[in-house]
Amino acid sequence: MSAALKGSIAAGQGARFSGAHVLPRKAFSGQAVSMSLPRKQLSRRGALVVRAFEDEEEEPREWPYPKYVQEVRESFPEKAVANVEEARVLYSSEGYTYLDVRPKLENEEVGRVRNSVNIPMVNLRRVWDPEQKKKVLQKEDNEHFIDQVLKRFPDKDATILVACSNGKKYSLDALGALDEEGYTHIVGLKGGYNAWFRVFDNKLNRRRWGEYAENYTHGADSCGIHASGAGFERSDRIESWSPTPLEFEEI
């Protein structure tokens, strides 16, 4: 590190080359930090900006940033319902098992979260409908749901993240049944698999929707959308997009 850069950091000022990338002060004390740069900046020699800052509140409010992980750790299971970022912390950092209560058929055809456990609240099968002259979905309750849960999770203190397709269709009934059975560390996933899949792919990598990206820092606007030119229309389309076909949603 040059003397000029050392002096800039010691004075609490930015070390400017170009751009606007920020590293927390702990980056200069030997602690590991994560950082990603656009490819075009990585390809330009000397195109990196490093600016130390005092306020670590500027860390993004998302997994896996340490302050956010700690905040989520202290909030659950008492908070009871987790958004996608909170759920990712519980799943990846706190050892929660993702319990998928969607029908097995939907789980197989639409997709699943890696290492999730599928115990359906209802069973679906396709049967021939002579009036419509095609196969349609037929639903029946899974009468063995609680027995199957007890077999998979004999410890009532097991940490379980409960999810269906949209966070309402089956999850609410599942959470009620598990609570009545005496499970103490159960959390529902707000928005269910649909919300999870908008943010993370099947390999658990975070999605980046072109110009659209969530910004969880205090500098974001009231909707949490960074000023990237995405616009409300584009972000609304993303928020309403669902990987689950209507035939599963409507039954």
C-alpha cells in the first residue's frame, strides 16, 4: 500500500481511482470482506475505487452480511414469519430445514429448494375429465401429514422453515397444525417458494434482474429500489412474476 493511500485511510478519507465502490474500515484491519465489481471495471487498469467508511450501517440488509445475520438471529423464531432475506439467513446460517408443504406433483414439476424436505398438506394427481376432454388436477387432503412430520422431525425443538407456493395456500394450515402438535421453532416463509425463487435460483445463487436489484442500505428510496433506471413498471413485473403455473395456483 502506498504512503498516500495509507495517509488517506488514516485521515478517514476516500482513496479514489474512479467509480464508487465502498469497503468497510475492517477491510483495512486484516478482516475478510466480500466485494463484487462490474466486469467492465475489472477489465480497466486502475479503475477501482476504495473508500473506507465508519458507519457499518451501510452494509446491505441481506444475507450473508454479518450485521444482518445477527439481527435475524436475534429476531427468530419469535418473529414467526420471515421474508426471503430473513429466510435465507435461517436456512443457510441458522440450520433451519426448509419444509416444503406443496403437493409432491407441484414440487416435482415446478421446482424445489436444494436440500428441502417435501411433506405435502394435500396430494394432487391428474385424472381424465370427459367433459373437458383432457387430464385435470384432482386434490385430496394428506391425512398423514402430521405423522410424516413427526417421523421426519421427532424433536419438537427442531428449527423448521415452512413454505408453500405463495406463503398462504398451505403454509398457514401447516403452521397451525405444527404449533398445535407442540413444535416450538417454526417460521413461515412470506411469499413462499414463488418469492424465494425470484431472489435465489436452484443452486442458491442470488439472481440479478438486469438493471433491477434490491438495495437494502439506508440510502435506498422508500421502496428499497436503488436508482438504477429500472422504474416501477419493471420492478412490478418482477415482483408479480411466478414460477408456479396457474393450474397449481387455482386448484
